[in-house]
Amino acid sequence: MNIREYHERDQADVIALWTVCGLVAPQNDPVKDIQRKLQVGRELFLVGEKEDGIVATVMGGYEGHRGWVNYLAVDPSERRNGYGNEMMRAVEARILAMGCPKINLQVRRTNKAVIAFYRAIGYGEDEVVGLGKRLEHD
């Protein structure tokens, strides 16, 4: 798998991957999420591709205090090949190079398999409560 930065021509393939991975939710318009990301830190939006197309994505962020990871996706037919780990290492390296001391991410408590994946690559549960407020309704 080759990891590279996202290009605008990738949009349809990325959204198709997110859809098959169950990452597209009614409250998040994937087109708007991509357009927003391209305005801020686009170099942290990565895709993993093989000969037959995009098989993985990750969207990282860093605002000067903490790094964030969103939209980690690996095509279900390509799972268990280490691609999720490769995508995370690539985005972590880029965020670290920006001077970031810590990465945060959020996972639904019911998504046990994803929680196990992140624990296996060194992430632990913080003793915090995640709060959110929609400023724009997609």
C-alpha cells in the first residue's frame, strides 16, 4: 500500500470507502467534512492506495495543543493486513513533526473492535468526558 496526501480527484472513492466502513452518519455530510479539511491542515489527510484504488484513509489534525484523528478507514476486504496501523503511524509521524505532544481521538463506546485496535497500537482511555456542540447542522 502506498500512502499519500489526499487529492480532490479522490473524493468519490473516499466517500465510497467511508460508506462501506460505516463512517458516514446523517449528522456529518462527508463532502462538507472533506471541504472543511482541505481548508485546514490538508497535509494531514492521507489515503492508502493499491493498484486497484484507495483502500484506506485517515484524517489528522493539530491546532497547537492536541492532535486529533478522524476517519480512519480500511476497506473491509483489506483488513488484517496492517493497513490501519500503517495509516496511523503515517499520520502520527506528521503530527509529531509539527510539535504535537499528544493525539486524541473519539470512538463510540459500543465499537469494541475499534477500541481494541487502538489499544493494541498504544492508545489508552483518558479519564475525561467527551462533550460536543453542533455549530452547523449538515
